[in-house]
Amino acid sequence: MSRRVILVCLVLLLLMATQGFAFLLVTYVVRSGDSIHTVSRELGVSMSTIIDFNNLSNPSSIKAGDRLFLPQPDGLIYNVQSGDTLESIAKAFFAPVESLFDTNNLKSSSTINPGQRVFIPMSVINMYQYVPQSTPFRWPVYGVISSAYGWRSHPVSGDASFHSGLDIAAPEGAPIFAASKGVVIFAGVNGGYGNMVDIQHDNGYVTRYGHMSKICVYVGQRVDSGSLIGRVGSTGISTGPHVHFEVKDSKNNTMNPLSTLPTRDLMYVIRREDDGTSAGGK
């Protein structure tokens, strides 16, 4: 990190400490030779955060003179939807709710309203994810299963059709995380799937995430388990905000995603010092 960036960060941290800001939005002017990789490394902000904050459809196309908006410290914004609570937002980010109180100058008695912006620091995102020990994948989103894998009556056409994935309903704009580490092999629009991402995993599986409102990765990007890859939406053929989560084996056959995930009561796990972990949420 350059001396200039270090000084800027120190000033920002001082302002945040004295004025109680949740975060500061920094404007970065792209220089000749910059790439999303170099900006990410120099400012200490993940590539997915940069894509998310700037709605970049082609991150490799940034050029000298472009302005990028970056949060300090690294983190994500969530726009409150009707019916949200701070507890439900914390679960969406697999984060402790106490961190949302502290970061956003809120109290447990505070009310939040639709359209309000809540900042979640990257340091606490996925703190309460369940790390699988015996299954290939973690839950990519916190939500409710709205349609299972297998034969069903199509929710739009009404015809009998085979549903190749698992639909997980969640609020518009909730984060979608990579179910395991791997490489992004598709990121774009794909017919009825709408905005979609495919990840080729190191274990030979491919996972698919459909109906996104926003894509936060690019083809060729290597992601870790829990990396932000997009936001929940209702693009393509969809009746409401949800994630179509699909799993294919090494022979390109779809399989029931539930066989690759921890049990549903382990979507959101609170870690305790006394006994290791304690499950909560559904």
C-alpha cells in the first residue's frame, strides 16, 4: 500500500472514530496501468465490493480518469426493504446483529425504515456462517426454500416441468455468496435464469445462481467460499425475489442441492466460547 493511501486511510479512521460514521465513501481516480486487481490491493477493498459499489458490468474495461467509489473500511450496503429488521439483515449477511448496532450508531430499540441504508463491515460478514465439514457447500444465501428440486407445476406457465435447482426466497438486494471456492465460468444474462453466475469448483462440481438483481463477479475471477458474487433479485422468469441454486456433478448432471448442503437449521450459526457452536435460524 502506498504512503499516500496509508495517510488517507489514517485520516478516514480518525474521522470515523471521532464522528461516529459507519463508513466513508472514497472517490478513487483510476490511473494509467490500474486494474481492478491493483485498486483492490492498494485500497484494501475486495474486487466484489468494487464491482458492487460501482455497478461495473465489465471490470476489465476501467481506464485512466474513471472514478471509482470505494467504502472505507471495506464492507457492503444493504437497502432496507419492507418487513426487514436489524436481526433479519444480520442473518442475510451471516453477521452478528450487535455489529450492525455499533457500526450504524443504532440501538436495539432503533427502528429502521424501507429505503434506509445499513452498512455491514466486511470484517463481520460471514462470521456466523456454518463452515461445512461433511458436505461440499455452504448455504449461498439466508432465506426460505420456496421450491424444491424435482418435478413441479411451473409457477408461471402452470405446466409440469422438472426443476433443476433449489429456489431460496430472500429480500431483494440480499447478498449471494459463493458456496465454495472456485473460478467464475459464466457471469451474465441467460434466458429464464436472468442474471446468472456459474462457478467451477475445485472439487469438480459446478454451482449456478440465477435471477440476480446484480452480478458482482466476472468470468475468470477466482472466488473463495463466502465471497460476494451478487445480489438477490427477480430477473428472468420469476415470480419474486429469490435465488435459483443449482448443482451439477463432474458429468454435468444436476443433483438435489440439499444433498450437498448442511441441514437447514445450520444456515446461521452463532459461535459461543463455551461449546464451540450453537445453531439458530431456519
